Amino acid sequence: MDNISDAKKIVFGNGCFWCTEAVFSRLRGVISVRPGYAGGSVANPTYEQVCGGKTGHAEAIEIEYNPILIKFADILNVFFATHDPTALNRQGNDIGTQYRSVIFYKNEEERGQAEDFIKKLAAEKVFSAKITTALEPLEIFYPAEDYHREYYENHSDQPYCQAVISPKIAKLRTKFQHLLKKSE
């Protein structure tokens, strides 16, 4: 990649953004992961507003990546393997539309790739239940408040992190070792 303009971005909602940031920041080729909000109707929402479930926004992450070092298909594979895409509007004990499984696409190419990936998973019966992951056009991504950034890195000893995020990291290390940064 000759310059940063060759980087690509994708926005996902797949549960708590503390979890998803911790997962995707460990992948080689990922330049940055920002927690935030997308898919709702309230401009510049706050964490409290989104958690209240009345904004329509999902907790989301914006992943900036180098497509030479990691393929979009690999990112999709990690996305579907590290959350439950069959749970409608929930991930574990986190319940509400703000925790929905959703891919926010920027163009028809991304939408088509995501749609094809979902069809492939369904055809291969990877999940015993129907995939409920939504595909929604990305209108705008609102970055979350600064204290959400690198939450797991800064609070890994917290009970929530130990109970929910650490097992996701362990699964990532086991299943996707070939996609991890050397430091992992």
C-alpha cells in the first residue's frame, strides 16, 4: 500500500463495541478500529442515549484496513465467527437494537460481497439458526466518546472484560492465528 488513501473502511455492529474493537484491533492489516454509533436517526448521539435504545443507532466499530494485508472476506469471516449472527437484537446479556448484528455498507460492491458471504454461510449450514445480520447503507458514523477507545486494553481486569471479551480474544487466537498481528 503506497499511501493511506489506499486503505479501506467498513463499519460493523455486532454487540458491545468494547468487544468488537478488542477483536478486530488484533488483526494484521488493520490500521485502526474506532468505536461509535451508526444506523440511527439522532445526530451526535451519546453513549447514554444509544444504550437507552431510542436512537435507532447500533454500537458499531469503524475498521480501517489495508486490503493488501487482509482481505474483506477474512474480515467478514472474523465478524461472523466472533459474535452470534443468529441472535436478533442481542449478544449475550446485551439486549436491544443497539446490539444488533449489522453490516453498514458504503457501496454496492460491499453490500454484494456481504450478501454473498451470508448466502454462503447459510448454504453451508454454518449456523443452526437463520442468520439475522442486517445489511444497511452507512449514512454516517459517529465516533464514541474517548473513554470507550481501547477499553479492553485499559480495563482487561474488569469482570465484564474477563467474562465476555477475554473468551472472544481466546477464540480469535485459536481459530484465526494466521490473521493475527505478530505481537499477538
